[in-house]
Amino acid sequence: MADAGTRRPLDVLVIDDHPFIRVAVERMLRKLGIRRVVTAENGLDARQKLDASERPDIIFCDLSMPQEDGLSFLRWLSEHRADIPIVLVSGEENEVLQAAQRLGKSHRLDVAAVLPKPVSLERLRGVLDDVGLLQSTETSARSQLPQLSADEIAHMMVEQCFEVWYQPQIATSSRQVTGFEALLRLRHPDLGLVPPVAFIGVAEQNGLIKSLTRFVTSESIRMCGSWRQAGLDLGVAINISAYLLEELDALDHLNALCAEHDVPNHNVTLELTESALTTDGTKLLEIMTRLRMNKFKLSIDDFGTGYSSLEQLKGLPFHELKLDKGFVLDAVNDTRSRAILENSLRLALDLKLKTVAEGVETQSHLDLISELGCDVAQGFLIAKPMPAADVADWTLEYLAGLE
Ligand code: C2E
Ligand code: CA
Ligand code: CA
């Protein structure tokens, strides 16, 4: 699972032999908006984790550890990954910290700071701010993305710059791949690969979402057919906006696509967010019932981000509840998120719904959701979204790794 394309993403690596300190620092980093934190208990462990991950933005390293101490790790780092900034953390007296800092510098390492223990949130914030990391957390980076104008989106559609990428979902019990979620990407001539956050909202307000969804639907059902031809019986999940539900011929379109590409309707899941559920209730119920009679699967997306859906859930013919990544990401460290996760899973069980957790970034996330009885996992731990051309190879390689 750890070739260059599927290395786990990583913002910060924390190395400390004390489990309590690892948990405490990780929790503080998350509070500061750093999402992808990996911890290691000694230098050796850290080297393995670095090998399996993308380059972290920074490393926090304790100095005194059994097996391989911080000083040997500094030497290794200088020989292999000197480009990664490091913060030295220690409970030793100041002289030792200063000496270690000089040692790091003489190794030509980028020693960003030295932090005496105990590490406080404020000190951590100061260090992250100094190295510019507070600005580059995912949410702020994303909110800095320009919103494209409706004209530009329309133009990009004519130029065929949109692509569908796919992210795998696996069964938590058997670890088998169950299917892929189709996710839009825009290959912009100037901006490079642009994520949906930069254009979906605008497209929804301008009616452009209709053609975009048609594009994703046609592409992904065609791909699903090609996977079947390659002997892979996989599902495909498509994000559907409110607008499409109101289209009278949406069902005909879906039926025709499945027939054309020899895909059973039950291999297609339609993911609806709460915004899609705000349409007129009776009409929605009619459309959903008809989709379900035609054997399409219906999933409630981003579950947990709003509460109105709880009521609606009871009356609507869903198959699946998809837990939002925010809760999954935070549940490992935050008892409130964990409670929401547990309750949602219990609710799903009562309503006999299949459950999918997104945002499974680490083994602890996977362990937690499996323990709580969630059926399917999706997230960076398994794989990031990938271009269509990579899906079959990735799947075969993944399945081979299971044997
Ligand atoms: P979503 O439906 O909640 O899709 C999951 C998002 O979480 C994807 O972001 C995916 O890349 C990201 N993700 C998956 N695993 C992880 C993880 O382990 N950690 C983290 N931090 N993130 C993870 P993406 O592709 O940027 O899509 C964002 C949203 O854009 C989607 O959220 C969906 O609401 C919307 N979207 C994407 N494609 C379409 C589309 O074809 N139609 C419509 N209407 N909306 C779409
Ligand atoms: Ca989705
Ligand atoms: Ca989500």
C-alpha cells in the first residue's frame, strides 16, 4: 500500500517514547488544525513511518528515548531527510537542549525550535506559526482557493477539462474492496488540478450542476462497466445534488446508462446530502421510492453535519448512512465526536442501514470504526482519490496484498 502514489499523507510526525506525551501533543496539534499527525515511539519507528508516508511539514522529536535516542535520529535524518524541519523537545535542562540544537545545526539540519517539556498549546502554536504551518492546514488552504465563476465553469465544460476521480471503499470485516466513490476534479490550464470545493457551490447556484452530474454519472457508470469486464464486481457511488433529483428524466438516464454498460442498477449508489433533501418532501419521497424500486442504492451523505436529517431519515427509503469525515477524524481523540459517531452507528443499526465512514486516515480510525460496527471504510489510509486509469491496477494490487 505504500508506493509513491499511495503513501499516507502527513503534516506532522511526533516522536516520543511516552504514550501520554504522544497523545497529548497529537491532541494539541489537532486543536490547532493540523489533521494528519503520525506518532512514533522511537527513532527506529519514526524511520519506518517516514518511509511509509509523504514528507511531513515538520517533525517533533524527543531527545531521550530508549533503543535509538533523539541524537542518533538526528544523525540519520541529516543523512537521509535533511530537508524536513525538526523541533527538539526535551525535559532535560536547558544546556542539553542548546547542545542538541547546536548538534542538529552542525548536521546541517533545519532545527526550527527547541521546546522544553511540558509542551503547552501556546508554545506549540508559536512554533507552528513561526514555520508558517498554521496557515497551511487543510481548511485554510482550501478556503484560499479561488471560487471559479459560472462563465469559467461553463467554458471548462466545453473544453472538456473535467475529470472523474475514484476513491475506494473497503468492507471493515473482510477488507475486500466494495466499490469506489466518484469525485469530480477540474484540470485547469492555469491552476492545475482543482478540487470540487472551488466549483460545486457555484455550479449548484447556476444550474450548471445538472450537466456536471450528467457527466459524472455517464463517466462513472461507464467505468463501472469496464471494471466488470475486467472481472471486478465493484460498486460506484455518485454525489447527487438537489437539482438533479428534480429532473424528470434522471431515472431514465440512469437506467439507460446501466443497460448500455451492462452494470446492474444495484451496483450504483446515489449519495444525497441534506441540501438535496430540502426539496419538497412528497415529491422527494416519490422520486426516491421510484429509484429504489429500480434497485438503485440510496445513501445519506455527510451524516452528522446537520440534525434535520435525523427526522427525515425515518421516512425516506435509504440503504446507507455515510458518516462525515469530521467526526471520524476527531473521534479518536475527542469524546464528543466519538459519542456522535457511536450514536449514529446505533441509529443506523436500528434503521437497518449499511454504514460507511469517510475520513479514515489512520489505523486508529479504522480500528475504532470497525470496533463500533461500521460496515465500510473510505479514506486516505486505504487510498486517496485516483484517476480512472489507476483504478483497476490499484484494486488488483490491493487484493493481491490481502492474500
Ligand atoms: P464528500 O461527498 O464528502 O466526499 C468525500 C471528500 O472527502 C472528498 O473530497 C475526498 O477526497 C475527501 N476524503 C476522502 N478520504 C479522506 C480522508 O481520509 N481525509 C480527508 N481529510 N479527506 C478525505 P473532494 O474530492 O475534495 O470532494 C469534496 C466534496 O465535493 C465532496 O464531499 C462532495 O460533496 C463534492 N463533490 C465531489 N464530486 C461531486 C460531484 O460529482 N457532484 C456533486 N454534486 N458534488 C461533488
Ligand atoms: Ca459523497
Ligand atoms: Ca463528507
